[in-house]
Amino acid sequence: MRELPSAPPPPSAPVEVQILGLNDFHGNLETPRDPVPLRNPEGTTTKIRAGGAAQLTATLQRLRAGHPSVTVAAGDLIGASPLVSAYFLDEPTIRALGMAGLELAAVGNHEFDKGGAELLRIQNGGCDKFTSRVPCRVEPHAPASFRYLAANVLTEQGTTLFPATAIKQVGPVKLGFIGMTLKDTATLVTPAGVKGFTFADEAATANALVPKLKAEGVNAIVLLIHQGGRVPPIYDTLGCDGLSGEIVPLLGKLDPAISVIVSGHTHHAYACTVEAGGAPRLLTSAGKNGYLVTDIRLSFDPASARMVSSKAQNVPVLAERDPAVEALVSRYAEAARPAAERVVGRLVGAAMKDPDDQESSAAELISDAQLAATRAPGRGGAQIAFINASGVRTDLIPRADGTITYGQIFALQPFGNNLVVKSLTGAQLKRLLEQQFKEENGKAKVASLLVPSAGFTFRYDLSRPAGERIVAMTLNGKPIDPAATYRINVNNFLASGGDGFSVLAEGKDAFDAGLDLDALEAWLATNPVAPKVGRVSGV
């Protein structure tokens, strides 16, 4: 009897591996106070309190259970941190993230806040002093158990500060990772913080590394980049509705082999596939402060090892806690408590930060404090003070008894900047304010707003050409005279041209007026009323 041909074997199921993504943790070891709006997969929106290092660790452990998995981050893990981390030079955050299972992280701009030598200490361990603050207050700082990547951060010798790439074997799949910060990092950090470094173009750097990773046999390439997009101000578990920002044109310039982009910097949350540069790209961001973690799943054909699909979802970091990390956070919180709970003043009503870094009562409170601290002739003789809206990190909400603590103002202004007073002409002042705007997709927008102290107002019109958008400036009700000289107070980051405000670097007769936090503390001791917004207007 003739044998019937045997049926072909059933196709093997795709092999799935997991990447868990973080970004912009900013040392938020404790659960942030303010609830955040979260849009669920079914489209409803709820407000939740999320985050905290112990909760983050437990969430990551739960998500990776039973999966071949690797945990990565896209920068700004440290810097601009609450007191419980920043008071200890972010050493506890590095330890907590290692305990959470983080393996690779791109550097972000805030990793450079205290300079390259201090960042190397954070990576490599040790208690040598590279800042004005004291390292190892609670315990010695061990080397980070994860590896920073810095593909586009070049030293004076032409080498990268940290490795450009890493390869991880995740189950049967070999993944290649490229890590980098945004090319504009030098404009976002004080010159001392980035001294000796140059920051290369992101797409050109990433593309040049693709052949190397392919030659090493990786099955997929993942870009960890501290640059991102913007979506409506809701933390999305799925989707990229209304996506815009610097990441969008960058996607189209990337080599098609770069199929997954874990992004950051903008503090917006999204997860979706974007067609760009002739290839589908899975693009993700977990927002900020450890509110969310991105669960990325990549599927590979078992025969060819080719990636056949990808998906991602942002998962809120909620109540479950890892006891070991909770004990670590409690130890540092207790050590910081005397400083954090010291009462510095009172406040009637809340001073709120604008979520889109526009004019806000919190920003105006800071600029008023800066002006008061620098107005006297022996303190710089300032007439106008500005704060960059993006430098205002939180709301300032009084406690039940109306008091404000040092921990609260530290969270509001965590950078430890000095106040600098410089002389600008009225014409230079107009040029300075014109630097607040940029073109994006053929339209003008506010790139970085300077929020002024009481007595100074300005008005802008985005429909006008570049260089002509500031249409009015007044000081104490009088128009600014282009030929007159004015004393302007800003923090040292801005004074050196940070955030692209290069006109401030032209200022003359600089006077150092001490720490920004000292100015705010002194103001709150005698001025307990939050200001009302209304110094900037624009169309």
C-alpha cells in the first residue's frame, strides 16, 4: 500500500522577549505627592498617586516574572531630584535602581548637572569629592550595578565618556542597544557641567553604529535616547495621539534597522508604532518620576531570528512594594528628615507650576524672591529678575498649618544655582526675550519661557517674523528704552547662556548674589502670599 505523505510539522510559535523601559526618574525615591492623570486602554481617565522606588521595583519584578527580560532607561535618572536623593548626591537612587534590576541607561542632560568627574564617580563608585556637597554621608557609594551608555558624548581625546553600545542576550535573542543624550545637552547644563565634552548629532551617531552591531549578530537594535516627543498632558498607557516634538523628525533620519526607540526628556508618556524613514518604529516613553514603566514585547521568528512584531504598554507603578528597597529609602529619608522638615516660611494659597512650562504662580514667586535678594546696591542692584519656567520643578503647596518646609522649596528648585546680576541694554533685553521662541513644523512656538519678577511685563505675537515677536516691554509701567542699561538677575545656568539664552552671556558687570534657595527662603519668611499670574501675554 502506498504511503501517504506526512503532514508538515506545525510552525513554531514566535519567540517573545521583554524590554522594560524607564526614563526621567529624577531621584523620586518616595512616591510623589501629587496625583497624575492616567488614560487607561479603554479610554477613561483617572487620577492616581503613583511612583516610588520600592513600588517601581515591585512592579518591575512582577512584570518580568516568567519572561526573558532586560530593563533599560533613557536618561535623567538623577538630577533635579527631591531632597531625599539630592541631599546625598543621588547615591541612594543609583543603589535603588540597581536593586530594581536596571541593566543599561542612556545618559541624559541632568546626569551632567555636577560635571563629568562626579558622573564618573556615580558610575564607578567611591567617595572622592567632586562637588561642593559631601559624598557618602550615610554609607560608602558602591559602583552602579547598571551601565551608562553615551554614544554621542565625546571627550577632548575623541573617545566616548561611557560605552556607545551594549549587547544583551535575552533568552534566545541577542539585542543590541545604543544609548545617548540629546545633542543640545550643552545648552541645558551649566558650562562647568559639560566642560571638556561635545555632543554629536543623534541620528548620525546611531546610524554609524548599526553596522558594528549587525556584525556582532544582533537580532534587533534598540535606541535609548534622552530626547522625546509631546502629546496631550495625560499619561497614556497606550497610543501617541497628537505626537509632536524633536523626536518626530529624528525618527525619519534613523537607519531602518533601529526598530525600537525608548525615549525621554519631555516627561510625556506614550507608546505606539510610528512609520518613519521607510520603517515601522516602536516608540515609547514612560513619562517621568517613576509614575509608569513601559512593558515592551518583541516577537521573533524562531527559524530566521527575524523580529516579526512589537508592542508596548505603559503600566502604572502603584501600591505593591519591595521591602529591601523600602528599607533603603526609609534609611535615607530619616537621614534627610531634619533638613527636609525645617520650616522656612508660610504661604497663603498654593503656588502652582504650569505643566507646559509657561507662566505660573510658582515661577513668579521664585522671580520675586530673586529680585528681592538682589535689588539692593550692595547685592547687585537688580531691577528685573527672570526664572526659566522649565527650572520650576513642582507645585509649592503649604501644609495644613500654612507652613512651607525646606524640603518643599528644595523640590521646587533642586539645582543649587547661584544668582547672578548682569547689565544689559534695553536692546539686548529685547533680543534676549526673542530667544524664547523657535520654529517647529513651520510654526513659531515658545521654546523656553522667561518668567519675570513683579513690575516687568512683556507681550509677544507668534504671527510675526523671528526677531520681531516681542511687541511690548514695560518696567514699572514705563516702556523699556533700547539705549538704557538695566540690571538683570538670573540663575547662573541662564547667566552663562543656558537654555539657548546666549544674550545673557553678553551681559556686563556680573555680580554673584548667593544661592537661589537662600533667596526663596528669605522671601517666604516675610511674604506669605502667592503671586497672581499676569506678567506675560501673547498671541
